Amino acid sequence: MPAGEPLRTVSEQELHMKVGAYDELRHPHGYVYAKERHHWYWFAGIAASLALVGAVFWGYALYERGAAPVCSSSFVDRTISPSGGRVAEVRQVSCLGGQPDLRLVVHNSGDSAEAPAVSAFEAGTEVKLRWTSDGELAVVKQGGRVWFFKTHWKDVRVHLAQ
């Protein structure tokens, strides 16, 4: 106590403030100064978490489309619709160094072939494509398994013929 200051009785709250004790009514989290309440480490943790989630979704989008640098693909077969407006391609895709598979991709001509696959087949499966009309694509496969098969791409109906 500085010299010359008169003696006085202090309340318990004032005593706690002087010694820096936790006061949940006036100073949440035990901080005395307002600047200390910013919790910069919370914002850094949230930002790091969002960046990680964004990277996972970005990687999954690349995987779904069979796109580089996550996947490597090689051209197997291509068929153009009767009007020439649509293209169906079969590509052999290997993602993250895993077992390759065959993916059927349908897209408008002139567009990139990095679109989500309509179908996926086990590697070694023989896949033949045939357009029956501009809105209908027949897929014939021999051997191997079908990993997934979507029956539509935009306004094109895709069916598996045996």
C-alpha cells in the first residue's frame, strides 16, 4: 500500500480485483482487460478447421471427376451422338495410386471431359457404347463388376443392355 493513503476497509470483490482472482460477474473468463477477451486462438482454430474441411471437399470433388492431380486417366473409347451434340467416353481412371477402374463420362461436345462419371466398372471389363438416339445411350458390358450406374445424365437416358 502506498504511503500516505488512508486505511479503509475493502470489499471481497475489490480484493479479488487487486489480486487478479476470477470474478465471473464483471470479468468473464477471469480477464481484467477487454483486449484479452478476443480469443485469437479460437478464431485461428476455426479458420484452420474450415481450411481443412474445404481441402477435403475440394479433394473429393477432384476424385469424383477423376481430375488431376488426384487421379490419372487414360482414354479407352469415345462415341458421338447422332446429332454430334453429345459425347460419351470411357476412361480408365486410377485415383491416389489405387486400383484402376473404368468410368463412363457423358458431356456436351466442346465441354471438358472432367465431369462426374455416369457409371464405373471394374478394370478389365469390356464396355461398348451405342447411341440409339440423341437422348438415349445404350451401354453393353462383358465381365467385371458394375461399381455404380446412374440412369440419367441431364436429359440423356442411359441404360445397361445385356
